[in-house]
Amino acid sequence: MNGLTPTSRALTRSLHLLVAGLLALALVRASAEHAPDTGAVTGAGAALAGVYAVGPLTPAVSASRRAAACWLAALGAVWLLLLALTPDGVWLAFPLYFLQLHLLSRRGGLLAVAATAVAAITAFAAHRGEFSPAVAIGPALGAAVAVAVVWGYQALYRESERRRRLIEELTVTRADLAAAQHTAGVLAERERLAREIHDTLAQGLSSIQLLLRAAERALPGRPEAAGAHVVQARRAAVDNLAEARRFVAALTPPALDGTTLAGALERLCATTGAQHRVAVTFRRTGTPRALPTALEVALLRVAQSALSNTVRHSGAATGEVTLAHLEDGVRLDVVDDGAGFDPGRLPAPDPAAGGFGIAAMRARARSLGGTLAVESSPGRGTAVSAWFPSDAREDAREQRPAAPGPRRGAPDGNEAHR
């Protein structure tokens, strides 16, 4: 009989040793007593050993209950013969109980154990010539112990199998979860890089294009103006190259190197005003305090994207960027006096056409637990307001209050709708 686990194999070997020991003890006692039927007892014992050996050597006995029942029937018949010859054969009833409970069905094993116990009690009483409770206690108690042990072991084995299957399911689930998290991480990183490229390289290249067009229009009549536009385009290209190198080196934005966020925003406003026909001013309110690097990068990127939209789409003459340090967070307002638009009729984001800015800004704000509000109407200018908690961290997608109302009033005094 092949065990399914190291424990069951050890129990099977112990059972083999028990049968061999009890059979040898019965034969030794028969020889020591010099009984007239010693030869018959020895022959019956040898036959029992031979029939028993067939079971472990035949795989079908462990694989088929029908084969096991046939083997147990032959083994029981030889055991009954031995039991009829010597009362010492009753000892072999105990290992027979275990075999019957192990190889037969629950109900079949219980019936076989009961029949074996009755046969052992009857034969032992016949050899003693009388029946008493003491004669029945041994075989009956052995049967009860065997049933309790085997059924208890089977219950533990079933529980172990359930736990093993559960562990396998958890392992598979954990692997699936890890794969899902990896996929989500890849998608999030792609989204982050898309926002970074749009807010930096794409915006810079757009500025270079506009400056070169302006230089082209200035030629050949105004070479000095064309040269100035080319110089500004070259500076924008230098900044763009620094941004590209940052992607490779995974460092903070060059605009923030060696300066504060306010300084970077002020420089952004000055650069935008110098390169394009829009006067952009910077204003800061509240008490300045240190902000996490991820938050400073997000605020700078939102300002870059909003000002790029102002330059490319609004036709504005003036704009203003305001950085407000509040008690519960920090807010960035970008307003202009341009043509405005209807926020409810924005087309779906189309990176190929350049319509990725507002969606990217919203995604960036969401990734840090912040919010972004856009208010505009045709002919009334545009206002973009981004609010972040002061302790914002990347991927902190908690529910936050709505962005505080933006500062009203476009730079030219006209009302700007947010």
C-alpha cells in the first residue's frame, strides 16, 4: 500500500512491522508449547504472511476498493483458519482493523471491523471454553481504538488537504495580484511619462515652433527681430534638452534645481512673457513653507501646461500665475484674458492633436490627492485652479475637499470664470 504523505508511509511501515511481529509471536508461542497442531499453525501463519505480502506488492489493492476487498477477504479467511488453530491469532485482529478501515469505504470498513471483532471474540471464547466480559473487552476495545485513530487521522488528512488547496489558491491569487499590480504600475508609469512629456518636451517644442514661425515672418524685412526670436528658440531648446536629460537621470526638474518653487514659477512667467506676446506676472500669497518635491514638480507642471494653453489657444494679452499657501494646502491659479471656451464641450483627449493638457493636469492632481478646476466661457477668459494638500505624496488618491474657489478677476480687470 502506497502512502500519500510521509506520515502515511510511516504508518504503513509500522503496520507491516506490527503484523510481522504479532504473527511471529503467535508462531513462537505455538512452537514453545509443543502443541500437536504446531505444524498446522506454522503452515497457516506462513499462508497468512504470503497473502499479506500480496497487498503491498500489488498496486491495484491501493487503487481499487474492489481489489482491496478481495485481498482483505482472502486475508480474513486465512486469519480465521489461524484463529481456529490457536487463540494467539486473536492478536492479529488489531492490524486487520486498520487495514479494513483504511482500504474500504467508511461504512464498509466499519462493518468489516465489527465482523472481525465478533469473530475474534467468538474464537477466543471457544478456545477458553467459556464466555465472559473479559473475553470481549480486548477485541472490542481494540476495534474502538482503531476506529477512533483511523477516523481521526482521516479527518486531519482532509483538513490538511483543504489547507494545502487553500495555500495553492492563495499562491496563485498572490501571483495574479502581483501581475495585476505590475501591469497597473506599468500603466501608471506610462501615464506619468505621458504627462511629463506633454508638460515639458511637447510644450517646449511647441514654443520653439512658435518662435521659429515668428522669426520666419520677420524675415527678410526685420532681421533683428528674427534674430531675437531665434535666440529665444535656442534658449527654449537648451531648456528642453535639460528636461530630456532629466528623464534619463530621473532627477528633479532643472527649473527647480538651485531655486525655490516660487522662483521657478517667476522664471516661467518671465520666460513666457519674453518669448510670446503675452504679459505674464507672478504673485505669491500666504506664508511660504517647504513642500514635498513631488508636489513642487506637480505645481510647476500644471503652471507650464496652463500657460502653454494660454499661449497656443487663447490669444490672451495678459495672464497671471498665483501661488497661494493655505492652512490646509497649497493652490495654484493661472488666469488669462483670452478668448475663453466652453469647458463642457471639450473634445476627448487626443495626444496626436495636442489636446492632452487639461486631462493631464487633472490626472496629475488626482495622483497627489488634489483637485483641478477649470472655469471659462467664450470671450470671458480662462481660469485654472489646482489645489493640493500640503503633505501630498505620489499616488495618494484619497478623497479630498473640492478646490477652494479661485481668485476672481482677470489680469485686465475683466471677470474670469473658473
